[in-house]
Amino acid sequence: MGEALALIGLGSNRRHGLYGRPEGVLRAAVAALLAAGLRVERVSKVHATAPMGPGGRRFANAVLAARWGGDAHGLLALVKAGERDFGRRGAQRWGDRVLDLDVLALGDVVVREAGLVVPHAGLAVRRFVLAPLVEVAPGWRHPVLGLTARQLHVRALRPKRAPLRVGP
């Protein structure tokens, strides 16, 4: 297998003792991924976003595009090791965290297993992922939905219609 386009989501909403505010954590995480062997090509600007779920602090989010010669499991192992290196331990879902790294996509690879879903299950509807994704890979095409990152972003920005009512 040759190198594929790897898309990684980065998020932080807690300070780190060494890297400071969440924006600094994201910059340091990109540097750590480079040092670990990921061939980073582009990094989006940092987007400030509201938390999903019970978290109270705003998040700093970004997406990076890189080249990866391994498989999806190896990429997942790399990002999980990166999270641990920044002090992440088991945390509540959608809770505050120093660093959250997600494998968003790996070329046209599709994986549906316990512990690994590629493309990421929420990628197509999460604006906080799609806005920075469009900055680094607007033409990337979702291998299941067949839509580009730009098309997914436009769809996510559309106002939601009220559900159709059936009956009186």
C-alpha cells in the first residue's frame, strides 16, 4: 500500500503545564505527530468552538492533512499514543480534555470495527470538524457518501427543516 491522505482532527479545551492554552497544545501536538513520523502537509487554522455535551469550556479545534504509509490501525495507535503523551487518560465522553486526536479519514479506506470507524462516524455532520477540514482538503471525497469535504460542509451549514407531520 502506498501513502494515503490521512486526515486527523485535533481538539483541546484544557491548559497543559508545558504548552499552555489549548491553541498551544494543538501546535505542540502537530509537532509531536511530525516527530513520530507522520508526514504533515497542511494544518488548518485553529477554530474556537462550543463544546458538545456536558463540557463547559470552549474548544480549540483544527484538522491536519498528512501522508501515511501504514494502515488505519497503525494510524489510530499513533494518535492514541500522542494523546497519552499529552497526559490524556480515560475521560468522560465529550468532557474537558487536554488533547483529543481523531482519525477522521485515511484516503478511501473504510473500516467498521469495535474501536475503529474510518471515516469517523461524526465527520459528515460536525461543523467544528468540517470547517477546518475544508481548509486542508476541500476536494477530499467521503468514500461512503461520495461527497467532497466542501459539499459536506455546505450541507452541514444549511438550516434544518422542521420534520414533516403526518396526521392531525
